[in-house]
Amino acid sequence: MKKNNIIGTCVDLTSEGLGVIKLYNQTIFVNALLIGESAEIEILYRNKGVAYGKIVKLINKSSDRVNPSCQISSSCGGCTFQNATYDYELRFKTNKVKDALNRIGHIDVKVNDCLKADKITYYRNKIQVPFARDGKKIIYGFYKSNTHRIIPFNDCNIQDQRASKILSTIKDLMESMHIEPYNEDNRSGVIRHILIRTSYHYDEVMVVIISNQDTFPSRNNFVTQLVKMHPNIKTVIQNTNPRDTNVILGEKEKILYGRGYIKDKILDLDFYISSKSFFQVHPLQVELLYSKAFELAKLNKDDVLLDAYAGVGTIGAIASKYVKHVVSVEVVKEAVDDMKENIKLNNITNMTPICEDCTKYLFETNNKFDVVILDPPRKGSTETFLKSLLKNRPNKIIYISCDPATLARDLTYLINDYNIDVIQPLDMFPRSFHVETIVLLSLKQPKK
């Protein structure tokens, strides 16, 4: 054993799925180490009083350890649980929600077992990857955790396989047409990222070329050849991002081919999806998510429902057939434009789309809602929105969260006025450490 290596036993997992070793009053975080496993660990670096290490040699293995189905899982960092059974992953996700509620929100309530996904491979309908030059070769892949080093792949087994095939074709076309990838060191080259969105229920694919400049040599031929080789590509969009930034998408877009969107289905409704639309990444689990949310809400034909952080209006559109009226509020104009088209597409007559910050809307509106469904981004809701929610006093709130930490924080604003009736984790992101959670809250009745 090397001089600076240590031997330790994993006693817990972090919220990001890293194994935790406690040794000589220090904490060591180790990727891919499961609870109960002992291993020889190489310390890679230290930061703010904790150490980060990697497994050199497993001394004893957990019964939950499996061989990863992905060749680059140890270096990519995109999948936390490729080396564990799915049951282990589900237990982790249930406990992650429990821990966040207890530790952050000081909320001690029953948390249901995490609902599993039937499909845990090749499920993602969106992928965005950087392109770069590695010597004489053009490469694409995922950034290794906490670096700008690209880990190349041919087949990512959580991404739609159509996307992987198209990425390979794009690399070949770039090489044959001498189209250079972007070089962030000297800001030369053209193509920074490729974003691909796929439809599950229809054979439709969108390709978004994120470039450093408005045009590039052989662009028309590039698009023509790409579509010819993959006829399921229904639209190609160029997004221009000349800024020196980690933000992937720029403001300016141009449709190079097709109609500028693709179509997919959730339950029995169709939805148009554009390049910047928020759309859940697991097309089967989103159906389970919404079905479970509506089941918990027990919607009826007298309800007026607020769909907050509405995106392209998927929740509101599906809920509209169960309630009297839906108001769907979203701040991103492009998403609201999609929402309006989706309302027309599905012939919905009892849904009002509003382009507004939902906090500002709820603070200023005189509308009274029976049910509010909020599905905020990972950063959660805002104190102002939650205070406005308390002022509106809907009978029921369905909070859909993709981050247990911000969920726990936000629930602390509501629990004096609302009962927490159900907390239901759901696996929207198999093989990752992320977990979706549905919370049903009901207005407390005044004491007599």
C-alpha cells in the first residue's frame, strides 16, 4: 500500500451519493463506495477540512454491488449508481428525502418508499455535449466532475440511442467538412455544444448546434447531409453563443431546417417542444409523476387551479380535463408561446396562459384558487411566492420538487398553516443521485 493511502469503511452516503469514511477525526468522500464496504483509498485532494479519494482496491464488497453496464461510469461522473443494484439506489433516494426534511426543515413526517422506474436505461430525451479537438481528432462527451476535461463516449446508456448515433455522425461530418470545434483557450473554432432532444412517442428528433458565430463554412451542406443520414431529424436549429461563459445556450437562434420544434405525448395529450422548453427528461416517469400528483390532489370539476412555474403547460393542460379552470403562469416567453400552441393543439378551452413571474402574479392577483400545483426549478420557490400562497389560502397544494434540500426549506414556510399529508419520492432520474418528490399539503382547519 502506498504511504499516503488509507484503509477505511463506508459508513454513510452524501446527498450526492458519495461514500463517507470517518477516520482519525477526518471525513473522506469517495466516489462509488457503498455503505459497509471497506477499501484502500488514495487521497486525491483536500478542501475545507475534508478529503476526496478514489478506490484503489476493494477489501470487501457489498451484496448490493454490481458490475457497471457503462464503460466510462467511473470517469464520467454522470451516473452515481451504475455500480449498485437498483433497490440500493431507491433506498438511497427515499433516505435522501427523509434526511433533507429532518436536517434542513426539522420536519418529522412519514416518507413513502421511492416509486421505481420501469425503464432505467436509454431513457433521457435530452442530451447536450461539448465538442473539442484532442490532437488530430475531434471528440465529444461529458465533462468529468469539477473539470473541463471531456470524457468521450460512443454510447451513453441513459441517453436515447438515437441521439448517440446522431452525435457520431456530427463528429464525422465536422471532420470531413473541416468544421472546427470551439477552443475555449483561444476562443477559436465554431461548434461549442450539440443539444439533441428526442420524442418518445413519435420518431422525431431536434438538433441544436450551439456555435461561437452566426454562420460557418459548409453549414448548409452540413445540415443537408445530417438530415439525409438521419431522416427522423425534424428540425435543426443554430443557437449562437459568442460569450465567454459556462452557460450553454445563447440568446440568438435561427431555424436551419424544419419547423423549429418536435412533438411528444404525455398521457393522452400532445405537446410541442422547442429548444429552450422545459420538458421532463424521462418520458415514462413523467406520466407516473403527473398521474400520482392528480390522484393525490383529488381534483374535481368545481376546482380553479393555479399551475405555477408552468413551463410549456404540461401539468395545466393535463389537469384541465379534471377541473373548472386552470391558470398556468410561466416567466419564459418562449415557453409560454409553446404553451399557447399546446392549448390550441389539444383544443383546451378552460386554460389561461400567463407570461409572468409566478411570484409577482400570485402577489398581485385577486383570483382565489382551490388547488395550486407548483413545480419550481432546482433552486426551489421564493419566500415571497410562499407568503403569497399563504395569503391566497388554497385548500390543497401539490409541491413537485427535484431537490429535497430546497423542498425542505420551502415547506418550513407552509407547515404552520398546512398539514403535510403525503410525501412521495419518485425516481425521475435513474442511475443518478437526483430524486423527484411529490408533496400533498392541505389547509389546516381553524380550531373551534
